[in-house]
Amino acid sequence: MHQVSLDLPAGTLVTTRSFVNYRAVVATFFNDGEMNRLIDQAGKRSMISRMRKRPPPKRARRSHSASAVVSSLLETAEAVESRLEAALSPLGLSLAKLGVLHPLAEARAPLSLSELADRQHCVRSNITQLVDRLEKDGLVRRRPDPDDRRGVLAALTPAGEQAYAKGMRALVEAQQAIVRALSAGDAKSLKSALDALTS
């Protein structure tokens, strides 16, 4: 089977929202084994005739299939997230921590906690807790905001820069390992399915 690799630009973060169980989607609409047997046994004309005579699926069955697909999607997202977290854990990082280090590394300058919260689409209290942990780990330091007496900026420390670089390498390697489980055709179909779900 031809395998496909995932080439990601530097600084790319991929979350579990970007994954779906493609095999479950395919199984819902098309059974490769059954189709191949039909072709081998009766030929294309017989297969088409049989398909035309086949009654439409019942509504209840379709509903069950939809439930199975969505359930598989959620289970796969959880499994992918677990694999990514496991790749970062030995470095003392998590997806949440790396999500804070990422904009600081990209900006190459201190950022306010409010700006970090906006970039991560979360409330400021969550960012405050994450910055507390990162500061305790020596990866981030707080400094006063010269433009706002009550404001606080977060800045990467040299150790934080190194941790971010190592974390991104581990994340990309984990993403590539996940995608290598797919053939080139499956990967292309998966991308199309995901685009259809998010369009």
C-alpha cells in the first residue's frame, strides 16, 4: 500500500477537530467487498440491474448510520487527541500549553494575556491559569505592560523557546505517524470528507 506523509509548515498546529474516521464514512455508503463480489460473480450489467431493483433504505437505518458516523468521528477525535498529548507529555508539555507558547513564539514579542485569550478563543481566566503553570515551569515570565499600568505581558524565556521548538517537532512527528496509517487515496478522501463537513 502506498503511504502518504504529512508535510507541515513550521509553526503549524493541528488539533483533533481536523480528523474523522474515514473508514466509518465509507462503510456507511459503500461496501467495497460486496461490490467486488458482485462484479466478479455476475458482471457489471447484473450488478447495475440488482442495484436498480434494490428498495431504498429505510429512514430508521439511515438514522442509525448517521449516528454511527458521528459517534465514530467523536471517538476518533478523542483517540487522536490522546496520541498527540502522549507525544508532548514526556517534554512536560500539553496541547494547551503549546497553544500558549505558539503565539508567543510566532509574535517574537511579549503579548498581553487578553491577546493570548483572543488568539486561543477562550476566556482570560483559562489563559491566566496556563501562564501560571508555564511560569512555574520556567517557560514564560510575566512583565508589566508599559502602555497599561494595570496590564501584564507574557514573554517566552530562553527555556520556553527551546521547549516550544521541541514540542513542535514532537507534534509534527505524531501527526505524520497518524497520517501514515492511511493510503494516499484514503488521505485524499478523508480531506474531502472533512472539507464537506466544515463547508
